[in-house]
Amino acid sequence: MATIEVTEKNFNDIADKGIVLLDFWATWCPPCRKFGPIFEAASEKHEDITFGKIDTDAEQGLAQGFDITSIPTLMAIRDGIVVFAQAGAVPAPTLEDLIRQVRALDMDAIRAELAEELKNAQQG
């Protein structure tokens, strides 16, 4: 699967299903242009993962909503939960390792941990 353009209009439909990797980028950003082909190649290799690109100039609301202050920023979402976010272009082996780690996550444990944090926050 090739990368898809993510906008405020389609974000919720995309982010709630399975594993989603997002590349926050801009056309004027040299590191973004360097990372783009790496991200695109990974999208061709991992057809079961949704690879989305968010143009931070065109989609300022999404960028602000996720507090993106530096680009490129790579974000991983699994089952609607942000499980990774980091600014900076990464080399292909690092991206492959991230994909491996996201696939291996125990989402039941993460959901339980988030529920516990929410419970503690409400009690505090």
C-alpha cells in the first residue's frame, strides 16, 4: 500500500484501525524530503499497515492537536492509541525496528495501564 494523505476530514477513519504510521512533514523541510522515500518504501513493504502523510502547512489543526513542534515527526498509532511519537528523520533500519516493536505490543496491557492512569487522575 502506498502512503495516503491524511487530513482533519479523514483522520478519525484512518487512526482507529490497526497500525497506522504518520509522517508529519512540509514541502520546505529538507529532512522531510530525505525521509519521504524511506517512509514510502516501508509502505510498499508492509501492506497491512496504514502509512499516512500529514502536510503540517495544509493541516495546521492536526499538527497543533498533536503538539508537533518539529518536523519531520514520526508517529505510530495502534488501535486508536498513540504508542510512539518522535521528531527527526530516521533511517530505514530504525523504521523497520519501530514497526517490529509496534507489532509486538501487548495492547490489552496498554489499555489496562491507560485505564489505571485515568482512574488515578480522576481520584487525584
